[in-house]
Amino acid sequence: MPERWWERAVVYHIYPRSFADANGDGIGDLPGIVSRLDYLEWLGVDAIWLGPTFPSPNADWGYDVSDYLGVHPDLGAPADLERLIVEAERRHIRVLLDLVANHTSDRHPWFGDPEKRDWYVWRDPKPNGSPPNNWRSAFGGPAWTFVPERGQFYLHNFLPQQPDLDWWNEEVRAAFDDILRYWFDRGIAGFRIDVAHALVKDPLLRDNPPARPTDAPSWQRIGQRPRYNVGLPDAADVHRRWRRVAREYDPERLLLGETYVLDLDALMQYVVPDGLHLCMNFPFLHAPFEAGALAAVVAETERRLPSWATPLWHASSHDDPRFATRWCAGDEELARCALVALLSLRGATILYQGDEIGMEAVEVPEERRRDVAGRDRCRTPMVWADVEGAGFTEPGVEPWLPIGPRDRNVADQRDDPGSILTLTRDLVALRRHRGLLTGAYEPVEAPPGVWAFRREGGALVALNLAERPARLDGVEGAIVLCTDRSRDGALVRGALDLAPRQAVVASVS
Ligand code: NOJ
């Protein structure tokens, strides 16, 4: 089968409120994104995934949708989105929207519509008046809210303002088919599917078991293992249904799932024929930035993926602190290594806005915080230039979230051949234009602290994540790209030497 565009795509994740503010109100918007498309074309990305663009009361910053066919007025008008899709296409950049299907806003007309009562999960209290079961919301607190006028509780895996839809209801499934078609008809290339792993809940609403001391911090925080409200395999039926809709179009539309599960067993439930095209790999994101741990999770992912499946990698998002901070503690050499890894692995990769300049998570003072779940520090505005407003907004305008340090910025890095931005661009070009970074992933034995692998197309990728120099024996070839750009082009005869925190892509015989 010929390669499909997304099989080695670089998807650039834009958080629209924080990317570029064209109208000077301190909030990023769609015209702002249009104004930066030339930059994204220059960077070489294949697609952009826009965080939520729909009208929303913003209890969860767009992830509480009140109208699936509209555009949030903070971001622009429907015509602005149409223009963005057209302008992106002119630059060969595809547009993915963020489909929030697990829940709506409590202000969505469906929620108040008596005829759509069964579209949500309403249940009677227990005889003692307590909620129907023990499920906890991902943000803490019970996953049930009581409505006295109705005498019932409704389910919400997230905030009370985000009532969960009942995905066992055929009418809900049909309504979303239409939403998908509405946007596919408008020329988007596909959707990133929010909460793709938890759309369908246990129909018996069984209690979740308690968390164990060895469980992930997110489970310990809520005190339980979300066995019955998160990560059920039944969500794959919904994905398959959407895939049929995606196939009605030519080219077929893409379904990229936020499969936020913490182990590969759970992830593989969604890697099914005719389901999602791409599944986000959170075990990779959550792995420590150590050679052994990363090599292990990648090898295991590769081992378990069926031959037809494509891996998808990412290390930063609007939910999880940026890798430049989380993995690299601000060290630029390590951030360069992370970019080499992300862009050399087999499959598709998501870069989050700012990853390409080594942007870090920003401490947001308490009085400026906006998010209920403490995620503001990975949502601060993009740093375009070292000027007041950072090129994100006009000088003198207070941005909706504070702007972090401006020393790493696009303007300074763009024409600097040694910059992290140039490195990112060169890596993107390398994966696109030369065959080296194609084909199977093959682990290579390496000294402690070094993660090395080959790509069938002829690349050897070696990352020394340790604090001491390392040597990889048995390498003949040439360095195509090194995080220290002065080594680009150097020949390697027998042994590849790596400085501490240095990564290399070599062409090997
Ligand atoms: C995942 C989104 O990325 C996150 O920002 C949001 O809070 C939850 N889903 C709920 O929609």
C-alpha cells in the first residue's frame, strides 16, 4: 500500500488562545494563526491540530462545547476558520480540529432539552441519597452532580460544567456522525479526538476499585483506579463508526486519538483495524528522559504494534508540562536531543507550539491562573520575538496568560544556523526529503546512558543523554546532523564519539 500522508507526518499542535493575537485583545485568534502560516510552511509541518475552536463558556477553556458547528467568538468568525483552512491548504498544511465528544458544556442546548435527557447519564441517588457509584472526576471530587429539580444525578468525568454524553445511546452516535460530516465537508483533514479512550463507560456503572500505593499519581490523587469509567475497549466501536464516516471522503479524513492511558496494554485496545488512524502514546510521554527507559518504551511499542499500525509520539501539550522543562530541566542540549528523538522515530510526531524553540513551562503567579487543573504553565503565549508582547500581542496589551521568558524566541533563532529552531527545521526537512529516516525501527546495543537505533532507510540515531562522553563502536558513515552543528558532515570511521547530552543522526553503511 502506498504511504499515506499521516504515516510520517509532523503535526504541529496549536493552542489557539496562545499562538498569535491579531486583534490586540490579548487572546490568540484564527487570523493570528493565518498570519503565522508562512512560518509553519517554512518549518515544514504537514498539519496543524487546533485546540478547541468551538463556542464554549470556557469552564475548561474550550473543552466544554456549547455549539459544535460554530467558532468561538474570542477566536474569530466562521469565515476566519474557512479562510484559515484555505490559506493552510495553499501552503500544503492540513488542518485538524479538536473534537470534544465525551461531554458537552452544561450550556449546550442538548443538556437542557427534555427530549435529549437520555443523551446524558442521569441516575437516581442511592436510597441514602448518595451518588449512584463511587466514580471520581479527573479533576477531583465526585463524578456526579445532583440536580434537585430533577431529583437525579448526572455523570461528569471532568467538571460539573462538562456533563458526559451517553455513548450507548444511538442518537448521540448519529448526532456526532453529522458533526463529523459537517466539518469534513468544510475541508478539514481530520480530528484530534479528545478523551478518545473514555467515551464509553461501564453500562452497569460498577464502582471503581481503590488506588494502590504503586499506582500512577493521577490515580492516587483521586484515590481510585478508574477501571469502569476510563479506558474501556468499547470506545473502539465508536472509533470504527467514525472511521466509516472518514472513509466517505477522498482523501480519507484522519482520526488522531487522545488515548490517554498509562500503559501499553490499555493503549493497544484502541490500535484496532478500521479504528483510529493514530493513537497518542502517553507511556512514552511519561517515561523518564533516560536512555534505558525511552529505549524500552519505544521498543515495546514497536514490538506490540500490528504491522499495519503507525506509532505517534509527542512529549509536550497544553495538558502536560513542556518537555524542555519536564524532561530537560531547561537544558538546551537535552532539549535538542529530545527533538532529535521525536523527529527520528518511526511514525508520526506531534510538536507542541514552542517545542521548536525549546520553550519551557512558565510559572504563572496565582492571581493570573486561569485553569482549574493547574495547566496554565504549559499554555502561556508563544514567544515570537524579544519585544514587549513577545510578538504574540501588541505592546501594552495584557495577554490572557502571562508571557514567559523571551530569551528563546522565533525571531532570534530563525536565521541562526546554530539555533534549536534551525535544528528542528533541519530535522523536519530530513525526515521529509531524504529516505534515511524511513522504514523499520531497529534498536542498537549501546553503552549505558546512550539510546541508539537504526532506521531501515539508512540512518543510525544515537543519543547520549548522560553527563559523560560515550562511544558507540562499529559505526562507518557520516554525520548528517548533530545537536552540535559543527559536527554535521563529519565522517565516522569505526566509532562514533558522543559528547555528554549530544545526539547524532548518521548515514551509515
Ligand atoms: C483532554 C484535553 O486535552 C484537556 O485539556 C481537557 O481538560 C480534557 N480532555 C477534558 O476535555
